[in-house]
Amino acid sequence: MIPKFASEGAAKACELRNRDTSLPMAIASPCTKVCTIEERSGLCLGCGRTLDEIAHWTSLGESERSRIMTELPRRRAAHGIATVETSVPESAG
């Protein structure tokens, strides 16, 4: 039996959910939307990553992203970069 939907949008959403579930998942990111590179250290003042890490973030493996994220607090402290408080949800950045 074909289910009936209250709207065409609901029908489309159901169709998409029932299709291939290999759609990309959100990638965890330390991005705080404060994208300014500190010249001396070469680190972003928002997240503490290098330009190279930022540029390649989505192509890095999960273990490499995790290693970098674990290292960020120590890296930021070593370079005197304050933690930026943000209201951006974890999955949004």
C-alpha cells in the first residue's frame, strides 16, 4: 500500500529517507565561524587549525580529524589563543 502524505514535501522527504542511505554524514568540526589567521603562529584565531588543516578538513580521515581536534586545546594554549565561545551547534561547523 502506498502511504498518503499531507503535502508533496512530506512525500518527497519520505522518498529521500527510503532511498540510498549513503548520503554523507555531517563531519565534526572545531570551526567557530571566526576565521582569522594569526600571522605569527599561522593558526586560526577561531578554531586553532592551520590553513592547510582547514583546506583539507573534509578530505582527512576521521582518525586524523580526531587527532587534530584533541590537539587543539594544547596548541591554542601554547600560542596564547583564547577559546572562542560560540552558539554554533557542533554539527553545523
